[in-house]
Amino acid sequence: MITAKNIIFDLGGVLVDLNMSGMHQACAKLGIDPGMLFVKSTDEKAATVCQGMSASKVISDYQVGKMTTEEFVNVVMRLCKPGTTPEEVKNAWNSCLGEVPTERIMLIKKLREMGHRTFLLSNTNDLHWEYTKQKCFNQEGMTADDLFDIAFVSHEVRLAKPDGEIYRHVIQEIGDDASDCLFIDDALLNVEAAKREGMQAEWLDLSKEDTVTLFNRL
């Protein structure tokens, strides 16, 4: 039974399906070694974790607003084969993003109808967030603004999970006790960090279930 008034979702893996192999293929076509952008997740303090991978410093900087999109694209273009255009880099970068299945949209809608407030907390960046808002959440007559009371995205708040400060920021902005917030993430270290700040938190083990089945279990 869900006792928390406030439900906070991660983005990639939890709401948006990810296609990391597709992104690696897109990078390879541009002559980029994906290892220049992503590394194996061995650092327990890695700010960005995505299906067993962590972001390089370039991506981490981009995701906390230390780089503009133009600066990020220019850095990546220097790693590409000659003649690569900025648009090709952007398309390759966004190729890891899949869809938001309709049943997840309907889950959020149902939670809101039940009186819960819903939020987003994601380590993401300008390109991915704009793509997601335009291509993924615009369905069932709803937009991201209809689905979330507030979207806390790392490049805007300039903080990233699992830093405790980002959870404290979220709790303060929501305006309720941490114990009345339930956070869902597919990275265990982010879930553990949320619990340390007093939140309820559930780890979504994607090898065993998806977001809808997790909520059915709760």
C-alpha cells in the first residue's frame, strides 16, 4: 500500500525506455568510441548511472549545467569523423531514448486522480529533457506539465543524484516531510541516498519488473 502523498519518479529506465546499444551504434557511425562518453560504473559515488554505465566527466558536467548544449556538442564533434554536423551529434545523443509506454502515463494519471502529487527527479541534460518533453510525454492528451507538479532535472538545479543535497532540495521544494515522499529509481545507490535523507524509496530492478508491476506490488 502506498502511504506517501508525494511520488517521485526517475526518468530513464523508470519512465522512458532506454536503448544504450542504439546509442553506441549511432556513436560508432560518427567515429566516436562510446568509452569516451561512458565508462563502467565502478565508482560508488558516480553521479550518473544508466544500465551499469556511468557518465564521463564531459557528460557529468553537461548534466549539472556546467556546459551549454552548444559547448557539449562542440566537444563531441571533436571526437567525430570529419564532416560530422551538430545535428548528427544531437541525433546520436538522443538515440538512447526510447518511448514512454502508455501504461506508465496512465499510472501517473491514476496516481494523481487518487490524490497523490507526482514529481520527476532525473540526472539529465538539456537535449535529452527537451526531446523527452516533445517526443515522449506528449500522449493521451497530456504533457510533462500535466504529469508532474515539478520536474527536478539536474541540469537546471545544478545538482545530481546521489548527492544528498539534491534530495534535500527536492524535499524543501515539495514542502512536505521527507517521510511523505516515495522515490522510485532503477539505480540502487540513488535509492539508498534518498533513504539516508529520510525518504521512502523503492529500487526498480529492471531485470525483474517494470514500473507498472512495481506499483501493482506496492
